[in-house]
Amino acid sequence: MQPSRLWILRCAAVICAIAANSPSSADESHWSFRKVTRPNSLRVRATGWLRNGIDAFVLARLEDEAVA
């Protein structure tokens, strides 16, 4: 068999294997397959505590749990 033909057959086998292992529609609902979006800004009472966006998430949870 010619080297180029052998190469094409091997590539075809790899492509078929990749296609067989592609995520199903059930897998695509997993968070890692979703498009990245910015979350809505959270409303917190103690805004003086905030230094960055992550602090708002932490403080919102603390306020929900009545810890802060």
C-alpha cells in the first residue's frame, strides 16, 4: 500500500473514533459545554466590604446564611 493512502486510511480511522466519542446532547447540558457568560451583579447590603467581583458572591452567600 502506498504511504499516502495508508496515511489517509489512518486519519479516517482517527476521525471516526473522535466522532464516536463526541459529546451527546445530554452531555452538552453540562456546565463545561456552556458558553461563558457574565453573571448578573448581586445586591448586597454591606457594600463597603467589597473589593472585587468575587467578594460580592461571597458576601451575598454570607448574608443569605445570616452570617454577615
